[in-house]
Amino acid sequence: MELVEPATPDSTVGRELKKGGGLNHLCYELDDIEGQVEDAVADGAILAVAPVPAVAFSGHRIAFVYFRKVGPIEFVEREARP
């Protein structure tokens, strides 16, 4: 579980908290981030953020896809790339 704090009151997270907060998205840790993104897009997801290193995850790459019926899904790569 990842708890997120707004950087500023008018940030995306800050605006969501003003609405009452709640579950924002699900996150899955996996080995093959490119393959999972490709599979998700093939299943109808929209790629929102292509795999990029994330400071919050010590350089492990993350990606976001969006499914119309499910909402946003985050993928986190299990092993950080050198």
C-alpha cells in the first residue's frame, strides 16, 4: 500500500483529498513492465505514462495504464535497471 501526500493544496492529490479521498488506483509489482504494458494496451487500456524511473521507488520503473471499466492501474518493475 502506498500512501500519498499532496505536494501543494492545489495538486491533483490535494484536489482529490478535498473530495474525500479514497482508493485512487491499484498497483502491481512485476518483472516484465514492457510486456505487461503491451498486454494491457492490447486488452483495450490507454497508456497514460510509459515506463519511467521513479524516485519514490528507488529508480524502479513505473507505468500507468487506464482501463475504462476499472480505472487507472500502476505497474512497478520488480528490479531497478542499472
